[in-house]
Amino acid sequence: MKTKKTSLSGKASPTVGDEGMWTFDNPPRAILKRRYGFEPSQDWLDHLRLSSVRFNDGGSGAFVSADGLVLTNHHVALGQLHKMSTKEADYVKDGFFARSASEERRCPDLELNVLVSLEDVTKRVLGGVDPKASDKTRNEQRKAVMARIEKESTEKTGYRSDVVELYQGGEYWLYRYKKYTDIRLVMAPEAQAAFYGGDPDNFTYPRYDLDFAFFRAYENDAPVRPQRYLRWSASGAKEGQLVFVSGHPGSTDRLKTVRQLEFERDQHLPGYLNILGRRRRALEEYAKTGTEQERRAKDAIFGVDNGLKAISGELEGLREPALMARMIEQEKALRRAAAKKGGDPWAAIARAQVKMVKRHKQLLYRNFMLSKLAGFAGTIVRYVEEVKKPNEKRFKEFRDSALESLNFRLFSPAPVYKDMEEAVLADCLAHSLEELGPKDPHVKAALGGAAPAAKARQLVAGTKLDDPKFRESLVKGGAAAVAACDDPMIVWARKLDPVYRELRAWSEDEIESVESLAGNEIAKARFSLYGKSTYPDATFTLRLSFGRVAGYEQGTTQVPHKTTFFGLYDRAASFDGKPPFHLPEKVERAKGALDLSTPLNFVTTNDIIGGNSGSPVVDAKGEYVGLIFDGNIQSLVGRYAYDDVQSRAVAVHSAGILEALRRIYGMDALASELLG
Amino acid sequence: MKTKKTSLSGKASPTVGDEGMWTFDNPPRAILKRRYGFEPSQDWLDHLRLSSVRFNDGGSGAFVSADGLVLTNHHVALGQLHKMSTKEADYVKDGFFARSASEERRCPDLELNVLVSLEDVTKRVLGGVDPKASDKTRNEQRKAVMARIEKESTEKTGYRSDVVELYQGGEYWLYRYKKYTDIRLVMAPEAQAAFYGGDPDNFTYPRYDLDFAFFRAYENDAPVRPQRYLRWSASGAKEGQLVFVSGHPGSTDRLKTVRQLEFERDQHLPGYLNILGRRRRALEEYAKTGTEQERRAKDAIFGVDNGLKAISGELEGLREPALMARMIEQEKALRRAAAKKGGDPWAAIARAQVKMVKRHKQLLYRNFMLSKLAGFAGTIVRYVEEVKKPNEKRFKEFRDSALESLNFRLFSPAPVYKDMEEAVLADCLAHSLEELGPKDPHVKAALGGAAPAAKARQLVAGTKLDDPKFRESLVKGGAAAVAACDDPMIVWARKLDPVYRELRAWSEDEIESVESLAGNEIAKARFSLYGKSTYPDATFTLRLSFGRVAGYEQGTTQVPHKTTFFGLYDRAASFDGKPPFHLPEKVERAKGALDLSTPLNFVTTNDIIGGNSGSPVVDAKGEYVGLIFDGNIQSLVGRYAYDDVQSRAVAVHSAGILEALRRIYGMDALASELLG
């Protein structure tokens, strides 16, 4: 791994307070020293990086024992718990407790990654692009060289290798990951304890959630002895303490232009909320039809609710005139700096946005969101076509370096619930018809004149795509097998494929190419102003954030830096135990045994966002003091801009996890393993 | 008592939801029946009225036992606790616990009133006013007839008799009160338990305050056997329950014109905050000089902080454009209705406002707020002059019917702290000088060219007004004694008196007369629209409000209808026991003995405001289920308009009081007395 000991430039950072999702090659050394008198050693950084784990289905985690124990959030584990549950054994509802190695259960399709090295490949990527070529050609060239780098690296090292675009195309880095795919579930609390307070308390603080779950990584059927892991702090986070979060923030939009933000505010986010709201109603209707249906839909409903609340918060933030005014000012400064060098990437992006608006409804409503079967069908049809092309010409997700992980997900034995699939697909089809009209090519291909409900019934009833072996046989059989296949969903996906490809090509050539290349120009302007004294937008790659454990003022009173088990029982009693504030039996029973003053959750000023779920919070010694699981409602605007007045990251306290393991769940061996 | 069984008119009420501070002659029978299916009997109403008690220094309470036990808030009792405390025995800090009748301690100057009858005297008051006379003359006539009615009633019945102006002069009622002046302190918790969370948590909910105190009324040295008292509900308030509050809301401004509200928003409230903020700083400076000084200033600082937070909340409400827009719409409707009958009282009030603005700074800054000695001096100088006049020509506060209560307060043996007096008076003088300049007649008379601090020192050092006997001798000695007196503060007050009288006469003749008489015109317009299907602004007279026990949504989550003792210990632990979130020793010690799930505080939709503190919350059976002690921050705008989205009244739960008496304070006899 190559890291630079200091920033590339001594220029003043444009960040405020504890802002920043810093790459591990460029930690904010100057800020840390100035604000906190802290100077991390290279080993400190390496230790934290190598202990950090990416959950590829969208979260973070960390190694917390010498025997490969991995700790993340319950809600990151939820997808796996759900896939492993049946009508008879509901691990989501009842929790899961392996009291010996033999009881640890292998997850169907969970992949963990550890970032073993990072290398700057900016020169090679940009060197492969002809600056005089058209936008479309340059975009193709850029992608081709990225694909070549990834393939070479995978072949040479055996590691999963991703070229990551940072600073809107200002830098390109090769990230190499060690992959783990034999991951076994060790322990998860009941969903009601983990997600206490349900959707109302989501993004809320004060909070009282045991949002944690333990896995163990295996290789060759034996627990992994990880290169590094985090030592447990039994006393955990304290008020005012300097803490770090090492995790994988999914995406932020802090470097978007004002025009792009306006598009988000006025078009994209309202449209997305429309889709989520509609899908929520469909899932709810389905869940109402029975207890088993309710169980099946639970994971999806959680995801949709979470999305609805998060996006509403972001939208509210964007509608705040003060925020937009700040963005406009920042952009003006940047534009002035760029103007001196000629060129106007902002105008180029604005022109692309005008085009985008015209086809935005298609981009939004030509989707089958939450339908697993439609997803399988589309992926398989494209898969067999794409892999025939040279690696660098393929869609990104079908490049050689990505196929192993893709297969792992695509051939997963996780159950597919056909009745729920039918309900979801019918809703997708009806919504597309409603929003795009019967003449839209996607709608025509998808419905073929049939009514949405009837079409969904026919497709789902007839397909065998719920069988992972069937999916595998199609991929293995290649284009010929898929072309010859008469499974109704494959036939249907073949019809949809040209429509999909046309829109995607348009989007890549007309929009993405402009935004990426113009973004590169803007990044250059930013470099000329700030050097590398700032950090790139989040990209679901490993980042370091710093901050302090701190409450805040709200509604003229003070919100404490932490909560305790007393508060959990208060909230339950305050609502007379009504859902979603009831207590699971084990928690109710443990009331007398617990030290109720033990810290349960706490808040910090760290700069995080979705994808950071499950990230470790460590102190200056690098010890594990907490587990990130949420941001408060005021932090949602963080997608666009950081502030530390009320925005807080919310974490489970390490002392609270220990107390729960021992006194609620009787998992003493696990607690002992944590304490080493 | 005369009451009307139905509203005067069947017209639709302009109130919303559970709105209204209804007079006991006009309960909202139609609304109660429609919304809650509840029809109060006359005896139900009489029982509640006769059990209700007014604390004349600004609060409410109720008889809760056959032996004259009176329950109110700790913060209503605070003034008396403070006056009864010394450096050696600090009942504010340590609480007070009488464990037998002999330990009950008489309060220095606490007067309680019970409303024994109400009588409509509108015709007589308005009949005494010549409609053709000038505003000034009409105002004098109006006051004269009110004074006559009061005097006659007092002479005839022996009761304290007040003519109350309702509906901005639309109605006048004679209220007769039974007075109690031998009030003894029975029990008060530690201030830190009663006012848990201090100023930050004031007007906040969720809340965890034991804000209660018990007194006992005596007559002829024996406990009073009150005509009526409220039965205690051991289980107390429940979610969704219909509840009533019977108490004495101090003042609201819901019938003010838009022009008057604008004046409040732009001139009066900001000015008032300015004064409070400055006085706060002076008190704080003083309190910092020692532990005993801190104790002496505590009550005053509490009052100022409370005022600052309340007024800030009101101001924020008035600055809400939506609220003002609603007020403008309502006024338009009223004005259209009034226009048909000719006359434009709104224009008259607007003209008075223009005049008001010119002398507003004098009205604001010619004051000695929080200086007890300056208050005594001014009152005594005016007292002896006023009582020489015929009763009906006097300032309201010196009418015969008011003198007994005035003497009670004026000759109170409560301590006066000269060092604190000096600090406060110096600040008053400096502020007047700063805001009004050295040429203002008040400033000239008050300072006589001296510096504020020196003047305050000279006045306070030389005066004997801290001695209640001296004050009494001056009043008894009358005008001659006061004229001959060479006490420096009396000499000084004589010099200030003409300046005071000039401003007060101007204010009464030019502003009050117009506002009162024009208000009467507006009230007529309201009657023509709504009949008596509405209620008058609050006037610190007995009112009935109704509502339900209900949580609310806030910040996308749910706020529970109640809190429990669990929450109290959570909040203390969450702040690591730091002030103002620390626990008094008795509370800390009781942790293991308490049933922590016992309800502590709860919220209702009842329409209340300052003055309602200490009001009983009763259920439909008339049983005592809670004790009003606050409104949440969202309720502060209630001064101008009621809404029930988030605005809530906050109460101590009757089960929580019982649990605290038994398990924290060991007051089992008191608990038994409550349960009869």
C-alpha cells in the first residue's frame, strides 16, 4: 500500500469542524493535530484499515477477535437472517444464538472484503484518454483502461481489484480486497431489541437499540485468524472523547454542482419517494394477508421505510434555503478560480441536466425495484451477452474482476417467495404503466398488452428462476442456453433487453460521460484552491472519519451524549408496552439482572452516511468503544453538507453490548472472546 | 351563583379541538357532548369549582383532603419556601417534611382564594357609562361603577369581591372569594427533584419532575374542613382519557387585534426580553459572590429564567408567518361582520397604538423590576394618597375591597436581603439611564445626578423599609406620616411619584380607555358571529379546560403520553449525573425501593397557560389524576392561539406523587390522608 505522510498541499482545508470521510492514503493529519493534538502512526492507520470489513450487500464491520469474529449491525445482518429463516425458525423475530462452534450457521450469500492495499492509478487512467476525442469516446476509453487495470491486478494478485473514481474523476485508485465468502452467523438479538422503536425511532436520538450481530469468517472450514483485529474496550466511549470511525460510506453528493442539486431536489428525490411510497403500500397489502406473509415482507418493508425516511430527510435539507445559498456561494468561488484557466464544466453539466430532465421519467419508472425474479432474469440475459465481449467493453458489473462476487449473489440458495414476488412485480408493472403510459417501449415490452396483475401472475407462476441451480445452468450454458430457454421470465427479459440497453447507452454517453469528465475539470479547480486538504465524495470504499462523543442542544434543552438501559425500560413503560415500543421476552425478563445504568447508545460528531452501518468506533488507542448504526434525523442533510450543530452519528456502546451478551442473552463465552 | 345551563347562542363555536379556557358559568356543554359524549352535572361543576384554589401570588391548587390539605406545584410554593428558609435551614434545597401537625409551618404571606359565587353585572357596569361622553370620562365611569359593586358586595357578604372584565369588556362579572390566610407548609421535595433538569428542561417534554408541594389551610388555628375537596385516584391518568383542568390561567392575548399583536412582536416582547436578560446578568453576578448569595438569588433567577424562556417561545410563535396569516384572516371576518353595524374599533385601537409607540420606552424602562424595597416605597407613597380619595376614584389596587390582601403582602415578615436589593436596584437604575437618557424625568428624579451604583447603595443602606413593622407604621400613620418621613427611600419615592402618576394617567386615558371601549365593540362583533360559543381571554380567574391524555409526533418519531421513574434515572445517568441532571440524595437512594415503571409525568391537550401551575387534572368522575406544572415548548404560542398538534400541558401523575411520598420521602401518613 502506498500512503503519503502529509497532504499534497499545505493549503487551508475547506472542511468545517469534524468534517470528512477521508481516504486512508490521505488522513487529515494537520486537522487532527490542531484540533485534538493527535498524530496517528502509520501502524495505527494500517491496523484500523486491516481490521475493518466491508459487507458487500451494503454495510461495514470489523474483526473483533483473534478467531475471526466479525461485528456489524443487526440491520446489516438482516438480509442474511431473513434468508436463513423459515416459517418454523424465524431468526429475525427470535434472534439467533450459537452457543458452540458447531451451532454457527453458514450464510447463503454473504461476502466480506478487507482492503489490503491502495494504489494511485490516476495517471494511467487519464493517460489512456485522448483529450481531443468526443465525450463518448473519452468515456469509453476511461472505462476501458479501468477494466484493464482491474483485470491485470486480479490475475497478478488474486485479490478482488476495483478501480475507484474519486473527486468526481479527479483521482483514480486501485483498491485490492481480500475476500471472505464462508461467513457464519454467531449471534443476533431479536429484531425488536435490535430495532427497538421501529420506524418511528429510526434516525431518532435518544435511542435504545441493541443493533448488533456477530458473524465469524471461515476459510477451509476453520475460523480465520485475521491479520489484525480490534481490541475491546469494556468501559467504552466517554463524553468528550476523540473517536474514529472506519467504514464504508455509500455515497454523498457534496461535490455536485448547484444545478445537479436542484435536479435532485426538484425531480429525482420526489420521484424516488413516489416509487418507494407506492412499493411500501404494495408490500403492506401483501403482508396483511397472513403471519407468514408478514414475516416474508419484513426485511423489504424495513428497507423501504428506511429509504423513505432517509430521503425525506435529505429532501428537507435540500429545501432549506440557507443550505442552497451556502452551496451557491461555494460554487461561485470555485467557478471564479476555474474561469482563470478557461473552460466551463458547470455549463457542460447544466446542458447535460437539460437532456436528463427529458428522459428522467424513463430512468425512474423503467424499473422492477424489489422484484428479485425480474432482477435475476435481466441480469442473466445481459450476463451471457456481455461476457462474449472483450473485458473492457463490458458493462462494469460484468467485468472479469466482478464475476466471482456476482455469481456468489446470483446463485445464492436464499429463498424466493413467489407470492411476494407476484405482488411486487404487479406493482412495478402497474406503476410503470401509470407513469409512462401504454406507448412507452418499456411498458409495451413488459406488458405486451396484458394487465399488470395478470402479467405478473403469468410470469411468476411459470418461471423456474426461483431455483438457484436453474439460474446457474443458464449462466453456465451461456448465450445459446439463454436464447433457447422458454422460461417465461427469460423470454420476457429478452424482449426488455434492447429497451434497457438503449436507455443505458444514452445515459452513459450523454449524461455520465459529460458529468464524469466535467467533474474532472471541477476537481482540478478544487485542487487548485484546496490541494488535497479535502476528501472525495463517498464511494462505498473505506474511509476514516474523526469526531468526539458529544450531546447537543435541541428544542432549548440538552440531549445527552449517551443513553442507558434505564431509558429502554422507560420508553417501553411510557408507551404501556405498545408496539413498536414493546420489549422482547428475554429483555423484559433481564430487567432485574442488568445494571440499568450501563450505557446503551451514544452519539458522536463523526461524519458518516448510509454504508457506515456496522462501522467500528475506536478511541485514540484503536480500541473498540462503539458500533455505528445510524445518524440522527438532523444528520440526513449530510448527503449534501456536513455540520456539527445537531447532526450526530449514533452508535451502540461497547459496554452495552457486553452487558446485553452476559445479562440478557447469557452469551458469556462470546463476551469472553471479545475481552480476549 | 348564577349559571346558565346552555350557551347563550346555538351558533357554531370558532374554537378548534380541545381549545378553551371556559368560565364556569359557560362550560362548553355542546362540544363536550359532541366530542366526548360527556355531560357534566351542575353538582360536578360546583364540586370542581369549590375544590379549586387560587394561590394569589400567581398559581393554582386544589383541596385534596377533608382536613384542608392543599396541593400545588413546588414552583408555586417556591416563593414561600424561599421566604421561610435561612442560611441554616434551606427548605428550597433540602425540602420540607412535616411528619406531624405540630411540624406544619405557617407561611409568611400566602393567601388562598376559593371562588364561591359568580354573578353577571354587565348591565350594571355598562349602564353606568354615558355612551356620549369622551373616552376618558367613559373609562372613569366604568371603573367607578366596578368599584361600587365590589365595595357593596364586600360589605354585604364579607367575601373578597372582584368585578372581572371578560371578552375585552364584552361582559363584567362579580366574583366572590372565600379567603384563607393561615396557610401552613406540610411537605415539599428538594428543588432538584421538583425542578429536575433545571432551566434546560423547563418547558420541555419528556420530563421527570416531582413538581408538587402540600400545604394545609387553617382557620382559628385548626385545619379547615373544606366544603368540597377532590378524591385521589391512585392509578391516575391513562392514555386517551378525557380530563379537565380547573385553574387560574393568568393572561392570554387571543382577542388582540393584529395591530396589537404586531406591537407585541416588534416592540413589547423584544423590550421585555432585554430587561429580563439584563436583570438575569445582575442576579447572576450577585449570586456568584457566595453560597448564601446564591441561595438568596435562586428564587428570583428561577423566575427570570422562566420568563425568558416563555417569552422567547411566545415571540417565536408570533414570528411564525402562518400564525399571523391566520390572525389576519380571522380579523377580516370579524371586521366584515362589524362593518355592517358601522364603527371601526380596529382603527381606534390602531390610532392608540401609534400613540403607545411614542411612549413605549418609558412604559418599559421606568421600572424597578425585582426590587422589593423600591416596590414597597412606591406602594406606600401612593397608598396613603389614594385612600384619601373616594373609593371609586382610586387606582384599582387601592380600592377598599383590595386593601386587606394588599396589607397582607405589604406587611409580610418575609426577609428582604439588602445586599441583593442593592445589586438589583443598581441594575434597574443603570438600565433606565442607558435606555432613557439622563434627561428623562424618571431618570432625573431617580438618580438626582448620582451614579446608579452609588444611588442604590445610599438608598438601600439608609432605608428601614426592610422592617415590616416600619412599613406598617407608615401606612397606619397615613399621608402625614409619609410626608414627615425622612427615610431615604420614602423621600426618593415621593420625588418619583408625580412622574409615575403622569405616565399612568396618560396610559389609562389615552390607551387603556380606547382599548377597553373599542375592545367592547369588537366583543359585540364577536357575539354577533359566535354568541357565547367561545370563551374570554384569561384573567387569572377560575377557568375550566378539557382535553385528553395524549402523546404526539415530533421529529418524525412519537413522544409518549407519559414518562416513568425509569426515565428519571436514565436522564441522570445519561448526563453522568452532571448538573442540572444530578439526583438529590433521597432520590438516588430510593432507586431500589421504587417501582420504576410508575408514571411520573404526563401530557394532555388541555388549553392552559401560566397561572394554571398547580391546577388539578381530574377525570370524568372528578377524581384527582394529575397536577399541571408546565406546558411544552410548542405550547407557548398558546398565548395567541391554541392548537393541539404538538402543544401539550405537562402534569405530574397522581400515581407518581403517591409513589414518591411513600418510597422516596417516607411520608406514609400524608399518602394515607390523600387516599382518605
